[in-house]
Amino acid sequence: MSPQLDALWVYLQANPLGWLTATLIAYWIGRRAQQALGGRPYINPVAIAVILLVTLLVVTGTPYQTYFAGAQFVHFLLGPATVALAVPLYQNWPQVRRSVIPMVAALLAGAITAVTSALGIAWALGASAPSLVSIAPKSVTMPVAMGIAEKLGGIPSLTAVMVLLTGIIGAVIATPLLNALGLKDWRARGFAVGIASHGIGTARAFQVNDLAGTFAGIGMALNALATAILVPLLWQW
Amino acid sequence: MIEAGILLLLCQLAGESLVRALGVPVPGPVLGAVLMLAFLAIRRRVPETLDKTSRELLANFSLLFIPAGVGIIVHWARLEAEAVALIAALIGSTALTIAVTSLVFVWVDRLTGGTPGARQPS
């Protein structure tokens, strides 16, 4: 390598700018790929972006810490974005108020199913204790899930991976699964996707139907609250 | 955009502070969202800049999961060792949760009279 190229590489490696840009480009490629293939559910932009970035890190021998130093600026926005969920919640308040009873029932059933079934299956198949704590809050939006795992002595960064995989799985299986169940109520469909697979599922729901997306956002927000209370209680018990 | 940023960050900051001060088991940003909802309910309308910024943030919500998701690289050894248990748990539990939640929603909705206006053909 020429000295200039060498200097460029050192700059890109050490400076947050390079990895921040790479993250946005990888996401953009993922979105374009999904659009190009007609918005099919099994092509997930986040999955594509993560595969591209992991490949890039492995090929260049870059440690995750170096990558995260740049990408943390995107990660930081999870907090404000969670607060921003209050806006569609307020705007759709009349719809929400009319659906309060089915939502509360579905929230309780969904939150409990998400935690207990993940724990049950993982435990039955012999997952280790740290993995169990880390998988319990997998259906909840990332900053909240990481907070829960941290409080219970799990591994927050492992929880982040579980949350990401859950979101991708939910976004991929929701449409075929709900069609197979014969469900046509967009409120129920969206709400279920938001409860089970948080923000990535919600992003997918907004692609399919606006009302579904709104209820997915509400489901995600409510489940963040419900699981944050439920999981620590379950643990004590 | 600046006003929206201030509002979002102030709510988050207040949420994080309250969680620590009161020792409640709820994550800070969630309490921040509750505070934002209270603020909007009192104001009785969404400031235009907040509406725009929130839409932009939520439209790209999945982007925000990528940096932590790339952390999969750090946990590769554990994931490989426990791959079957973890992947079965993730797929099984996610499918079960979607099915249970949507069925309970529709079932209770029907039981309580429902809102036919919200039901749209697929």
C-alpha cells in the first residue's frame, strides 16, 4: 500500500466518521435490495445491513469496539426514538381508546407468552444460564431489553443480538403466519407484530398497512412497559 | 428540528432521572415516552416540528438496531455452541407470541362488541 493509502486507512479506522457512514450505507443497500425485490418480507433490510457490516469487519480485521465508536451515534438515537413513540400514540388516541379492552388482554397474553415460551424452549434445549437471562426480554425494543438484562445480571450486548434476531424473524414470518391464521383485522395484526418483534416488526408493519403500523408501534411501547415490570417480577419468583 | 430535538431529549432526560431518583424498574426512555404523552395531552396538539422529526425517526427505527446487532460478532462462539437452543427459542417464541397476541385481540374484541369500522379487508 502507498503511504497515502495507508494514512487514509489509519484515518478511516480511527475516526468515527468511516464506520458511521458504513452503517448508513449498509442500511441503504438493505432497503434498496428489499425495494428492488418488491418489498418481500423475507428480504429484511436490517439482516442485509448486519451481514454486510459483519463481513466488512471480519475482512478488514476491525474489532467491534472500533466499529461501535463510530456507529454509537446511530445507537444513541434509540432513546429519543422510543420517546417519539408517544407521538403516533397520541395522534391515534381515539382509535386506541376504542380498542383498549382487546389491547390490554392481548398485551398481557403476548407479554407473558413472549417471555415464558422463549425461556421454556431455550431451557428445554439446554441453553446456559447467562443465555436464558439474555433471551427473556428478546421481544422488547432494544434499549429497554438491554436495561432489563443488565438489571438481572444478563449480558446486555447478547440481549441486543437476541432482540435483533427476534425483530428480523418477526418481520419475516408475520405476514405468512397471520394469513395462515386467517386474521384480517389490521389492528390485531399490527399489535401482535409490535408485541412480538418491537421496532423491526413495526417498521415492517408500516410497509404493509398504516393502521397496522400504528398499532404495532403501540404494541411495542406497551410491551416495553409490561416486560420491564413483568420480567423482574418473574425472576424474583 | 431543534425544538423537536430539545423536547425528545428533555423527556428522555426527565425519564432517566426519575427512574434513578425513584428506583422504579421501568427503563428511562419508556418513562420519557409517558411524559411526552402527558405533555401532548396537556398541549392538545402535536407541534409540527415534533411531528416531522418523530415520523423521520420512526420510519428508520430499524436502522437504529444495526450498531448493537453487529455485536453478534462478539458473541459468535456462544451462539455457535448454543445455536439450536437459541434459534429454536427465538423462532418458536416469536411465532407463538404473534399467534397468541393476535388471536386474543380478535377474540376479546368480538366478545366486547368490537369496532367494525377498524376492520378492513386484506
